[in-house]
Amino acid sequence: MADLGPFHRAAFENAMHLLHPVVHRTPIARCRSLSETVGCDLAMKCENLQKVGAFKFRGAHAMIAMLSESERSRGVITYSSGNHAQAVALAARLFGTSAVIVMPMDAAGVKLSATRAYGAEILQCGFTPQERQAFATRLAQERGLTMVPPYEDPRILLGQGTVLMEILEQEPAVEVLLVPVGGGGLLGGICAAARVFRPQLEIYGVEPEVADDWARSIDSGRIERIATADTIADGLRSLEPGKIPFPIVKEVVRGILRISESEIRRAMLLLLTRAKIVAEPSGAVSVAGALAHTQRFKNRRVVALISGGNVEPSLLASLEAPAADLPIESL
């Protein structure tokens, strides 16, 4: 096993201590028809019910809490398609500092309005994470702001790793964990925490097949960049894995599951109609992975992490009628 570096037990426990007063301990949900379809005991960790509607609040609040008073007082800046934007905006407000958020030109309206409601200054730039990052980095230097990146900082990963700490308390018999992966902050934090708290846990990342930078990178053993990521899952449009999460994930993860756009939509619809869970496309990919790989998880104790629930109402309305291949019983 590689050196744990900053990701040791005391560091995760400190992150949990910092977050305990402010984060929601999100519930575990089950749906009999989904479990029967996958052929396993499928539980869902509902981070869609976290503050700002996504797991991102954990990492953002943990990092801002770990900043020095001088770093916080200068104001913070980040770049995000939406969920990390909201998380930084809210965390900054709770700490009494200002936040500048660089969001894409095609950011979801619900995420834009929520970020603005938390009091952040919003600037829109480009369509890729790399464009937003470059613009935000220049602005941070010009204004003297403190960068709070979506995943390229160990403090972010420590905050995200607290999701696993909760899961292990709520579902101690879990054997398999399915995790959405974009830049890698969530998967990296969970893999780092698993090395400490449950090394034998089987962890799989799940990503759209049209945005498969992680699958390609894990297959080759090095970071691979893709040209485009034209997926409905706006939070998973990374073009390459994060440099900090990648070596941790490469060491721990059992594999990266690719899923189609239709499988993402189907998972969203089934979560809504059968489990009564509102999941955004990025949050539903974990369940889509379970539904698309039933033989791999048959008779296992599986937790699918629902990473977020910030979805445009118009997208929900566009989903097709429920599939007829599930049992009638839904709960």
C-alpha cells in the first residue's frame, strides 16, 4: 500500500469533526423493485438530500474550515458546473466571507439561481472545466482570492471521504460501493477513506460512456484526456481525471463502469417513480451502473451513492414513460 500521506485516520476524523455541526447525515434508502431487478440488496446513500442538494458541500465546507483566517478573509473563488459552485457559495456565507464562482455558459438554471441566492458573485466562461479553471486561476491572482478547487486539493477529498464514514456506520455489511466520477473528488476521497476504514470494500466508479476519461485512464495506468464529454450528466463532463485523485483511485478502485445516456435517463426515471428519489443525471449514474451490470453484483450487498439532486424540472418532464420490466411493487 502506498504512503497514506495526508489521508490518514486522524485527518478524516478531523474532517468529520469540522463537518458534524453543519452537514446533514443523509439517509440510506431502499426500493424493493430496484433490488429485485439488480438481483442484490441495493441501498442508496442519498447525498441528493445534503445541503445544496449534493455531496459537494462536505468538501467545500471542510476546506474553507481548514483555511487560515487570512486566507478566508481575502474571499474565495472556484470554478464549477453547479454543485460545487453552490457548496462554496454557501460555505463562504456561513464563514462570513465573499465568494466568486466561475460557471459555464450552459450552466443549469436551477444551479445558477441557487448559487446566486447564496450571495456569490457569478461569472460565466466557456463550456469545459479547463476553460473555467484557467479563467478562475487568473482572476484569483488578480484579486488576491483563495482558490477552493472542486477536487485538486487534499482538503476537498478529506471532506468527501466523510461520506464513506457515514455509509460504514449505516450499512456495516456493505460489500460493494458504486460512486459517480467526474473530476474525481468524490471517488478519490472515498477511495482514500476506504484505505483507512475498510480496505476490503469493493469500489467501482461509474461514468457516461461518452465521457469515459476515467475508464481510459485506469485501463492505461496514466491520465488520459478526451476531446469532448457530450453527456446529459453535466457534473461529469471532465475531460481528464484530477491529478490528486487519480493515483489514489488507481490504487483502490476495482473498475470504472461505462453507461449510456439512455441508461442514465432510465435510472433517473426509475429512481423518481419507484424509489421516490429525485436524482440529477450525475447522481443517478451509480444506480444506472447497477442496473447495467446485474451479473456483476448479483446477491451482493451494494450501496449506490446518489451524489446530487439538482435537476431542471424540464428534464424530469422529458423522461419517457416507466419501463415495464420492473416488478409492480415499488417500495
